[in-house]
Amino acid sequence: MPGAAAAVPGAAAAVPGAAAAVPGAAAAVPGAALPGASAQPVDPASIPDDLLNAVIDFLAAVRNGVVPVIFNRTPVATPQQVSIPINGSTGPVPFTAYDPDGNRMTFKVNPRGTPGGPQHGVVNINQQTASFTYTADPGFVGNDTFTVAVSDDTSLHVHGLAGYLGPFHGHDDVATVTVFVGGVPTTTISGAFSMLTYNIAGLPFPLSSAILPRFLYTKQIGQRLNSYYVANVQEDFAYHDFLVKKSDMPGQTPPSPPTLLWPIGVPFSDGLNTLAQFKVKRLDRQTWWQCSADNCLTVKGFSYSQLQLPGGETIDLYNLHTNTGGGAFTNANLAQLTNYIQQNSGGHAVIVTGDFNALYSDDQSALLQFAANNLLTDAWVQVQGGPTSPPFAPTCKVGNECELLDKIFYRSGQGVTLTATGYSNEAPKFFNSNGQPLSDHSPPMVTFQYTADNVGP
């Protein structure tokens, strides 16, 4: 017909604006390979250099940004020694400290006359130049020492961030500075420090037998420990964060389990920790081989660490909590500790403190044997008993005449001479405003005089 399109056999009719429907035909899939086509590998050489460099720079930035936050390293502080004339003063002396991650550091020295602070002069710190000046008291001659705490919690990283999220301690290192006034450095360094041991009743509510609330009174205990140079604590199970919240003692043993897991301290923690104005080196926690009854609900035992004195020498420090009730199990604990001391502290100066759960009047007490086997002296016996062991001393809570379950033994060693010059039952200093004790134990304190070899900064 005129105007009609010729029909071509096998050809589809074209309808303007309409898609031709072919029964059984598959819909076209975007990106589908055409017949005879094959995938080709990407040639790295074909990637533009600018794009490749941008990807590499991005990955490097992620690494450099994340790693210092998550894996931040502790700053490093080393001991120092300086000499000045009588009535003299140092110029600005740079602290010998550095931060492996390049973070800005801050420096802290306790006030004059306090534990860890200078005793015969004044220290001024310049945070911007990371240096200090020391001015000696008029007429003083001798050596003076102070502790410097170095912290890197000035930047965003795990340790610094923890300080904002909860009651955690900063990320510190500790070193001592010794100033020789009126002379050159001597071959020995002398000084004194206080040593306290305290069972802080840190079992979680409702297991603790001390007054409540434990988190509040544990924080008060921690704040009052700042009056001492070294404190060994026991039963630091459930409230460690509160113990160190107000602490000014930069040398601290890391708790076990980690502080972020503090609610589950029992039964996974031994409850033993050390807080000190000295640097605390090394740490080994040992569990008792034998336990009895409810003593087995926690991993009781002892810890071993070292206190670094001015001049570089160290004291081996032990902190223990034996089985309750005295008798065979307590004696077995002391025998285990004796074996460890003889293997690891031969010839060293040693201090052993803690909750011994034993009295000299106990029929099966091994206290005398423990002291004899390790050449140790009970400071309470020496200072208060002079030096006869009092087998029938009263077991009261307040007063120096009371024999406590908590004891402090010591001995001198190569390079360090220790002498106990004072003993005090510090119970009245750990009462609340109503006259109630903050724990169900009384804390004994011993003042030690020391003379240590100066082995150098």
C-alpha cells in the first residue's frame, strides 16, 4: 500500500518510543562482559603517580595518627647529680628526660620538707625549658635529694585520655636528683625514708568487713598515704582506681588485673601493690602454693620489686598477704617466700612487709624461723622491744606496744646499709571524722636511715 513500510522478513517492527519486547530475551545487565571479552589485570604502572602517592600518604597518616594514641610509650627519666658551693644555687639545669613519642612532658617535684621533696633547699621548675634551679639553705653542707615525676599526659593518647574518663593515674616515670652542697660528689649517699604497710580492706561490698562506703574511704586512704615515702598495701582488690585518685606518689606498681577491669578484682587479683616516692623497678607476682578455705577465693601470694635509691643502688622489696589463721598454711607460705628470697635476693638489702596473719605467741608461728633463715630483723621488735621478741605482747589496735598481724622486716646488703630508727602504729592517722578506722587493720610505719653506694646517676 502507498506509504506503508515494507515488511522485511525477520526484522522487528520499530514502534516510536516503545522498546521492542522479544519473548524469552534476557535483559541487558550493565557491566556484563560482551561475548569474546575477558577481564584484564590492572597494571600498577597505569595508575597515576599522584593518586598512588595520595593513597600511600593517607595510610601513613592513619598509622602515624593512631599508633601514638593506642601504643603510646612511657617517658624516660634518669637520675641526676649536681654540685654547688655553700649558700649556692644551680643555674637552670635541664632534666635528663625524654619522651619516645615526642610528646611534650611536664615535671613535678613535691614541696620542700614533704616525702619526695627537697629537705634542705628549694626547687623551682621551668616547664617551658624543662629545667630546674635548686637553692640550698644558708649554711647547709651535705647532700640533698628530691624526686621528679615526669609525665606525658599532655597529648591525646590512651594514658592521657584515661585521666579524663576516670580516676586513673597519669603516665609517669620517676627519677631522683641528688645535690651535693659544699663539696664534690661523694662515694656514698645518706638519707631517710618512711615505710608503711597497710591492709586496706578492699574486698568488694558486701564482703569487706570495714566501714562503708569502701570507695570513699579507700580514696581517703590513698590521699593520706602521701605522707609517707613508701607504702605497701594489701587487699587492694576492688577499689584501686579510688586508692590512686588523690595519690602524689609517682612510683606505683601496675595493678593486676588492669585498672580498667577493677570491678572484677576478686578472684583474679592478689591485692598487692606498692606506692612510692622512689622509682619502683621490676615486678614479679607469686601465688602461694597452698591455701585453705576462703583464702583460696583470691590469688593470695607475694610481690617482688625493687626501690631505686639516690645514687643508683636498689632495695629488694617484698609485699605479702599470707593465709589467715596462722598455723601450718601460714608457715608454708613463709617457707615458700624464704625459698624465693634465697634464690633472688642473695646479698641484697631487703625489706619484707605485709599482712603476716601470724603472731609471735602463735604455737605454730614460723616468724622467728623466717627471720633467722633470711637474716631479717623485725623493726617493731628492734625498736619497741629492744630487741627481745615479745611473745605475749598485747594484740590491741592502737599503740606502739601492740603486736600487729602486719609487720616490717629488713636487712642491709651489699651497697646499702639500713637502720630502723623509729616505729609507729599509725592507726590514729587513718580514722574518719567519727573516729572510726578506715580499715579493719592498723598500719605500722618504720623510719629507715640508709647509706648507699653512689654508683652514679
